Amino acid sequence: MHEKPAGPQGVPSFLPELTRLGSINIAASLTVPLVGLVDTAMLGRLDQLYYLGGAALGALIFDVVYFGLGFLRMSTTGSTAQAVGRGDSPETGAILARGLATALLLGSLLLLLRGPMESVAFRILDGAADVERAAVDYYRARLWGAPAVLLNLVVVGWLLGQARAVPVLLLTLATNLANVALNWLFIIRLDWAAAGAGLSSALAQYVGLCAALPALLAARPRLPSWSRLLDRKALGDLVALNGHLLLRTLCLILAFTSFSNWSAQLGTVTLAANTVLLRWLSVASYLVDGIAYGTETLAGRLHGALRGVERSTTLRSLALWSVGAGQLAALLIWAPVVIRPATAIALLAPQEAVIDEALEVVTLLPLVIVLGSLAYILDGYFLGLTAGRLLRNSMIVALLAYLAVALPAVSIASNPVLWLAMVALMATRAATLGAALWKDTRYGTGYPG
């Protein structure tokens, strides 16, 4: 493969591919929160509301565990894209095999440790007795889907690394539609409540895995030799990259969980208001992530294919186009929040006290969305370059900047200052990664690093 920096009339040759990947990835990403709304609506129809609360409480465990293990997808996408760029077909097969083996190992480990995990998790999580019983039922049912969840992360990462976004969309649709159908069966028809919600999530992951098999077979991955599969340098690089990405993700989890925890300390109304605003931020992130995934694929491919001045010029152009596309995607969310903030808040929480509280800080949300979109796109860019150490260091610095503002906010009980801490988090991520982008494309630092 040999990419040119620009096509006819100065249009970059990667732009059609970025547009295609971004559009498909956005469609796939947006199905996730939509299905979550359907699940919530089904549980909300039950007479006992503690089933809904229990499922939400139990889901927190999986949010942390699966988000923390997201490095399985991230490391697979960048490594695969670079191998594709180099034209190294045997290595693409080896990356898939290593990733699947790692996912199967970790998924099996989660099942083996399900008892100790339950004990630790429910010592940390606190809820009423009925809510906690429902949460335990949800946890025990959903955990059986862990191997399929982790295998799907690798499959999605590998397909994205090969720019096969349509199969990823089909996998996502199959998983989410199965989740909705099984929720209807288990919750509405069979009245299995929170346990039914957990079981439907678990089984839906296996449906998605089966839906991905035709795409995997069509890609015809070459089975690696044992010597290539167990190559010491490749395994060492994989362990190091996954370690960097795990630490980076744990820092991000700490920032958002502490934000919610400190919001609760400021009062129930403040917690509700901040939760609503975070939901808007979450939807924006799903939109921008679609562009970021496309950037990740193309950055990895170009990094593997190009060298020297052509590499720097093309990657700089890709980053700038991706940032622009990410801002357009973010515009779809921050525009209504800016134009009709009270309406945007009332869509999710019509209570007057919550609306009033949210309006005091809503002007900071567009800033968080804009800076966040920059961070997400640059995250995708450097994930494509498998620059794990850089991403880890950037997130550590951003977490420190966040804590430097958040801790005083808690001490003076100020929600606006707490939101300034979120601004600091996103601004620091964007600034540190932006500086690294400038250095890389100007001086050819040659990440990964």
C-alpha cells in the first residue's frame, strides 16, 4: 500500500475512507445508548422499581471491568492496521490469534473469580436490601457472557484494523437487537426481572460473536506458525502496550467515578443534575468515537505503510481532517445544549429543582464537549500508532490536573468548580496529545513510544 498525501484537486486520498468508516462507526456506536434506553424502559414497567435499581447497580461492575479491559480492542486495532499497511498478512493473523487467546484467558479468569469478585464488589457498592438482591441476581446472570464480551472486543478491533466497518456494524446490531428481544422474553414474558436483564445481556454477546464469524471467515486470516505466534518480541510489545492502555483507562475510570461520587456528596439534586449533563456528554462521545475509530484505523495503516516526509505530511493531514469531523459531530450535541439548555435538561429530568441546578453549570458543558472531542480524536490517532506510553502519560497528567481543581471544589462544596475540574481533565488531555501530534509530524518522532 502506498498512500498519497492528496488526490485530485487537493482532496486527501484518505478522506473518502475516513468518511465511510466514520459514518458506519457512528451508526454502530449510537445503537448502544438507544438499546440501553429500551432495557431501562422494560425494567421500569415492572411493579417493583428495585429491579431497575438493582440492574443499574450491578451494571456498574461490568461498566468498570469491561471498560478497563477495553485495551483488548484498542491494541488490536492499531497493531492490525499497521500490519495491513506494511502488507504483512501473516502478522495480521498472528495478532488475531494472540488477541483471541488473551481474551479467552481473561474471560475464563473472570468466571473462575466470580465469587471473590461478587464479594468485593458488593462490599463497595451500597444499596437497599431489595436493590442489592436484584443486583446480585443481575451480576450472576450477566457474568456468564464475559468470555464472549472479551472475544468480541478483539474481533471488533481486528475488523476495524482492516477497515471492515460494515461487519462491525452488523455485529453490533445483532448483539443489540438480540439483547432487546431477549429482554422482552425474559423480563416481560417470563418475569425474570433483573436476572433476566443480566442473562439477556450475556446471551446477546454470544449472538454477536456468531454474527461476526462470516466476516472473520471471509477475511481469511492466515493461521500463524507457533514460532510467529509465540514470538518473544511481539508478545513483549503486546503486554507492554496493554499495560499502558490499562493504566490509562483506570485513570479515566477514576476521574469519572470520583466526579459522580463527589457530585453525590454535594447533594441528591446536584447528583441528578450532573448525571443528566454527563448523559449528554456520553452521547457526544459516542458520536465522536465513530470518527475516532476511523482515524485509528487509517493512522495505523499509514504509519505502517509510509516513512519520512510523506508519513509526516499525510498523518498531519489526517489528524486535522479528523479533528474537524469530530467537531462537527460534537456540534450535533452542544448546539441544542447551548440554544435550549432548559429543554435539553428537561428531556431527561423534568424536575424543576434538577433543571435549576443543572442550569447553573450547563454553560461549561459545551466546553467539555468541544475539548473532549479533541481528546477523543487524538486518542484514536495515537491508538492507531500504538503509542501506549504516550497515552498513559497524557492521562496521568490529565488526572492530576483534574484532581488539582476537583479536590478544592469538594472542600468548598462548589458544583461549578467541580465542572471546571472536568474542563481541566479534557483540556489537559487535548493539550498533551496535541503537543505530541505537533512534535511527531514536525520532527518524525516515529511513535509507537
